[in-house]
Amino acid sequence: MTRRSRLHSRSVGSPIQKGKITKHNNRRRAQPVLKTLTAKNQLVLEGVVKPCARIETPEEAACDEPGYQRFASGGVWVQPPPLPPLSWGSPQDVWEKMVGKERQYSHSKLFMQQHPSLAPRMRSIVLNWLMEVCEVYNLRRQTFYLAQDYFDRFMLTQHNIAKVRLQLIGVTCLFVAAKMEEIYPPKVKEFAFVTDGSSTESEVLQMELVVVKALNWNLCPETAVAWLKFYIQMASIADSCDPLEPQFPTDVYVQVTQLLDLCILDVNVLDFQYRLLAAAVLCHFIEPSIVSKVSGLSWDVMESCMDWMGPFVETVAQFGRVAPGDVGVGPAERHDVQTHADYLTMLDEAQQRKSESRFPTPPNSTEKSGTR
């Protein structure tokens, strides 16, 4: 049995109910994505240290901080970004756009409250299955993380989604992500095939329109894996090197992304912005001071995410690293292909560790001191 055929036996939920999605002929503008942010997301940028994003000040105000320059639009002071000089653009403008996307593309685990019939475990199953599809079709890591972002933001715009629709939504988000990222994306019939008949080509195409309209066609977020790759590159680059050419050891990158892959399956990961999540992941592999320098995030900001991530780090260390297999691409690109492991078992183990650390087991009666 081929790996593609085995995907059929791992479909999530029961088969979807057949039926076309009603199309609306009116051309009213699609509603924008809800601007819901968790408290942690709102506090992330408050602890940013140099280099940082925009600091909005009154038009007539002056900035006493050394090294700040007035932004071109006026009324805004910025700190130089952690980017080397670029021959093709302004490092300041690039950094501004990257950080600005964190506010434009908001996400929150509060979407679970809008779908009473769904459980957090169902999200984990869908994303784990999408990872496996990506590995089978040699899709890039960025493709999976685009699909994850589309899925979470789409669910934030909806209410009362039924369990039987999750697989269709997930595979449609991956279909859109592949068209955005891959040079040769799989055809729609391939995505319908991996659902084992629970979704047809027509249903995927119809759901594609629903998803992109719900997202207001905002399809270019700065994903968690994009931030992670950026941080590793900035931490490894030399002054004379091209910043667009990978300078980091690819085996280390694969090991770091394994921790990120596991964390992304837990719905509580949506408490954190992607740039903070990627920085916290990297802090478990290199010096936090280096991460702070390349990310602009202070230790105080990263500490809460690192503490939350502790059980996941221990679980990855227990199960060992995932080695990329023979994926049919060149060695220079092999690290960019999404890998899959027994992440659901690892997730159960990490969540068990977290619950045990929160509620420690009481000692046995024979171990209690002072008993007679």
C-alpha cells in the first residue's frame, strides 16, 4: 500500500454531507477578519527592545532615544532593524512590513467558543493530517504553515461549524496555500483524492471561494516558520554574505522546526504572536541574548512563551529528532520540505506533562513527614 493510499484510512471525522454551497449573487464586500486578540497578543509588542517596530508619537513630539529616525510618513520614530544592508530594498521598510503583518493577520484561540460542537483535539487532528499530506506530496513547510494560518483565521470568522466540515475546510486551506507557495502545486483532484471520497473537486473549489472571501483575500501572513527561518538566518549570517542565501546548518533547522511543528498542534499556541512563538522555540537551541538581538523581543516578553513550551521541549527530546527522508528534491532544499512524525502521540505526552506540572501528584502516605 502506498503512502498516499494510507492517507485514506486517516481521514478526520465522518464523511461530509454532500451538497453544494449556496452562492450569493450580490457583490457586497466580504466582512474583514475579526480583530479579536488575546491579552497576551496585545502585550507582546509592549516589551519590545531595540531593534523594534514603529513607535507612534505625536506629530510635534521629539524623540530623545539615540539612533531613532523619523519615519517617512511623519509622526513616527523607528529604530534601525536587525537586517544587514540590502541591495534590493530598504531594511527599515522590510522590517516595518514584517512586524506590521502581526497586527494585520490576527489569530486567537477564542474561535473555539464560536463552535460549541468542536473540541481542541479536532483542530490537532486536522493539522496533523495536513502535515502528513504535505510530506506525501513534498510540499514546503511554508505551505503547511500558510494552511494552518488560513484555517485558524477562517474559523475565527465563522460560527457553529460542524465536525464533518473540518476536513473539507482543512484540505481547501492547503489547496490555497499550495497555490500561493508551490511552483508546481498539486491539482485539485489530488486534494480531493486524499480525503478518501469525503470531499469532491467541486466542493473544494466552492469552499475555496468561501475561505478567501472570509479572509478578505489577505493571504500573505508572516507565518511562524517564516519568522523562525528569518531568526536562524540572521543569527548565522556573516557580514559579507547574501542575506537571501541560507547560511544556517540545515540539520539544526530541521530539529528546531520539529519543536515548532509539535507546538502548533496545541490550540493554546494561538495565545502568542508568531514572531514571539518562533523566538521562544529558538531560545531552546541558541543563546537567548542572540535571539533577543535578531528578534527585537526582550527576555521578559519571551519568558512566558518559553515556560509554556517546556513540556513540548521535554517531549521532543524523549522521542528524538525527525530525519528528512528521500523526498525527491535536491539536498539544498530538503530541509524546506514539511516532515511528519507521530505528533498526536507526542502532543498527548506533552499535554500530560503540562497537567502533571500544574497539579503535582501528592506523596504516598508512607512518604509524608510527621506521620505516626
